[in-house]
Amino acid sequence: METGYDALVGLFDLSLLRRLGLEDWLESTLGRCAEWFRASGATVFLEDSPGVFRLRCGVGRLDAVKKGTAIRNGEGIAGLVLQDGSPHIVEDPRHDPLFGHKIVSRRADVASSMIVPLIGPSGRRVGVMNLSRATGEPAFEDRDLKEAALVGAQVALAVENAEAMSKLEVSFREQQARAEQLKAVLDSVAGTVVVYQGPLGESELETFPNFVRDESERLVLEAEKTQERAEGKAHDSATDRTWLLVAVPLSQGGGVLTVQEVTQYQRAQDEAARMRRMAEIGQMSATIAHELRNPLTGIRGAAQLILADPSLAPEFAKMVNDEADKMSRLCDDFLDIAKPLRLMPKPCRLSESVERVVRIWRPKFLESGVTLVWTSRGQDPTIKVDVARVEQILHNLIKNALEASSLGGKVEVSAEGGRITVTDHGMGMDEQTRERLFAPFFTTKASGTGLGLCNVRRIVNAHGGTVTVTSELGKGSTFEINLRQDAA
């Protein structure tokens, strides 16, 4: 059962915000506030437009305000407290110096109220929170007001974080749309087609620069030698122009060469990649700031409560220590992804590593009521990889597959040569989630760091391999790892 102390500490926890969304998080937090402060009713108004705040959430039997009701800065009891900017206990507003003669009536069913302006770290007034006790109940005290101010700071922080994340989501979707437009540019670009029977003549490519002709001749010779398609790019750094070249041999001799200038597309692709990186860096920075600010706010809140009442020091010392540990672990994780990855490769059979990890996870799957199926397919050659790193990949993918599965579900793991696949039949993912899946600090879990799959891709890339994911909502996901069999 949740203790009073646990309930108060819970009010400093923003970890559920990303999973629940702002509306549900507000409702949950407001309910906790009403319980902690023994309030008969509670409401939160958030800024809808400059100076106008609308009701977003209300709980309790004194919650008689209709959703959508607005208050204005400097008008009415809450508006005047907002304008003042300091938390305030209101009993009889007609005799309160803050209101002067502006308030001429009071609610008969409310004995005492705490009105807390929600002021974010930026200093902006994002809203106001009101906690009320009914007639016949004890009035709020100064200690209640100090604690309510700390909770109000958390609510304001959550609102600003939610707004920032929403803006990043919009920016990310805009970048995706631009990337699709750029792909269409390439698809519509026309090129030069040359059908040749022997060595290329100068007249066939006379309109192109010398280095394009040189690269064309090289590709034609390569295609004739291998009897396979040969591709290449020619780039002039002086003019920043790029050509895409493809030579395809014909079975009866000769072949077809296509030369296509892709300068505009390449420049647009480079710019789109730069903008995507900037968006990812912005999102990562916002997430890091969010994750660091949570424990910092908890530490600050605990310190202020201890200063207000030193007898609380033993209770809140553990909270300070725990929050400091969270910050330390986050910093370690961030430093890890910033360091170059060092591999220690050695010859091994991939199936042996997979089987070892599967054996470790099997008891957890039995406990969760999920079937774990392991299959070794085809050839099992000896390849050179960093065994510990490959097993780290497997632990991440199998753990994620288990968490995506429900009771009675099934996870299938297979290995063949340098390829590993992990398939679950769980909830699946939409396209937007798949696009961001390997970005640092992106997670759909309430308690996840968003570094697991980021590290999976780092390890695979360091081995010169590839990782791909296919997924469908409601049907599950498949992760496929392909490691170079000569990886060193």
C-alpha cells in the first residue's frame, strides 16, 4: 500500500509523462494532490492563449467547474493570484489584502483554498492549480502551501516539457515529408543512356567532363569482366557536381550505360540529412535535459522540505541519494554512446552465442507465460566477432521481444551463418516509431532510457553489418542482424 511519504515522492516523478500523455498525467497527479493535501476538490487551468487559461482537469466533489471554463490574468480570485505570481491561501477573499475590494462574494461550500500559479523553468506562467477544502474542514496551513508550491513547480515543468516534445514531433514529421519529396526528385530526374558494343568512344560522352568519361570506362570494363551490374559516382569537388553511373552487361555482348546528373538531389539529400541530424540532436538534448531535470527537481524539492522542517531529513535523505544515482547513471550512459566502440573479435560459431543467451532468458519466459523458440538453420561457419558485444545485442533484442509479448505469446530466435533474427507476435509498431527506433534516448517505455537499440546499431555497424526491422501494428516485429562473416 502506498504510504503518505510515497504519495508525496510520487508527485515529483515525471517518468510517466511520456507514456501517459499530458492529459492523463495531469489527472493522475491532480488526484494524488487532492489525496495528499486532503482536499475536497482540485482543478488545473492551462494557458490557452496569452493571458487566457482554460480548465484542463478537475477532481473531487467540489469540482463544479465546467471543462473549457476560462479565467483571465488579473481577473477573479485565481486571475489575481496568477498576476501576483505567488502561491496563496484563500479563506474569505472579501477580507484578503491581495484582492482589495475586487472580490465581493465567496463560495458557501468552500472553507479554504490554495491557489498555486504554475510557473515553468522559463519563467512563463503556464497555468494555475487550485486545491479546496469544504465548509467544516480545517483550513490549509503554511506548510501545506510550501509543499503545494513544490508540486506546482513539477506540474509547470511537465507542461513545458510536453510542449517542447510536441514541437519536436512536428519538426520530425516535417523532415520526413521533405525526405519523401527529395526521393521523388531523384525518381523524376532524366539521364543519358548509351548502348555500347565495345570500348566507349569519345563522341558518345563528349558533353561530359573528363572524369565522368574516365569513371564510365572503368565501370564498362568492370561490368564486362564480372558480367554483373556495376555502379559508381563521379563527383567534381571544384563545382560540387555529382553524376550517378550504372553499367549493365548484355548476354550477347556489349551493354547499356546510364549517366545521370544528381547534383541537386545530392545537395538536397545532404541538406535533409543535416536537418535530420539537427532535429535528432535537438530531440536528444531535450530528452537529456528532461531526464536530468527530473532528479534535480526531486533533490531541490527534498532540500526545501528539509529546510522547512529539519525533522524530515532522515526520510528525504534516501530520496536525495536515489535521485543523485539516477543522474550518475544517465551521465554514464551518455558518455558510453559518445565513445568510439572498441571491438575484441575472436573466431566463434554464432549459434553457440545465441543458444547461450536463449538459455539465460528461458526461465524468465516461462515465468511470463511466453514461449521462446530457438532454431539453428543451415550452415554454421566460424566467423570473427566480438562475442560479448554480440551477446549484448541478443540480450537487448530478446528482452524487447518479451516486453512486447503478452501472456500466451511466442518469440522466435534463429541463426544462420552471420544472420540472426528475433521475431515477436506482440503489439507491433507504426512507421513513425520505426523511423526513430534507433535514435539515442528515443523510447516508448515509461522506464526505458532509449539507449538499448541505439547500442545495438552501434555494435552491428562496428562489425560492418546491418540491422533491419519490419513491423506491423497488432501483428508483431522482426529484427534481423546481418554480420559480415569476415568481420574483424
